[in-house]
Amino acid sequence: MRKPHLLLVAAMLGLAGCVAVAPAPVYPQVPPPISETIPNPPVSERPLTWQPGHWDWSGSGYAWRPGEYVSREGRGSLWQDGYWAFNGGVWQWVPGHWL
């Protein structure tokens, strides 16, 4: 009676190594930033801050978004470049944003 149990355990251990895992999709690496000359800020009544140029994912490739002056209101003081993040079982592009 012991042999059927041993065969069952051996079969289960053998099948345990047969788990297939799908490889993560390969996305192109974000290109290096393009060097920009920061112009003098425009005359404005509201405080402005320079938002650096950055690469954004267009769905099929990266597109360069040139830097620009934006209103400082409601923005943090630290810029985070865009990056790929694994969320909910899928890879998602997180665009550049203020922290």
C-alpha cells in the first residue's frame, strides 16, 4: 500500500517544476535627456518654475516634450522623470510629474 503513495508524491514533485511563467514584456529603455538651455522666464504676475524637458511614452515610442515655464502653484519642488511601473499585473508608463 505504500508504493501508490510514494508514486503519487513523486509525481506531484515532478510536476511542481513544470510551472510556466510568461516573460515580462520588454519595453525600450528611456533615452537620455536632451540638453536644453533654460531661457529667461517670461514676465508674469504669478510665480513660475521651469519644468524640464522630458521623454513621454506615446503608446508606440518615446516623444520629447521640451521644457517650459509653468505656474508654481500646486506643484512640489522636485521633478520626477517618467518611468515604467508594474501595477496590477501590467506594466504602465508613469509620466514625468512634480513631487
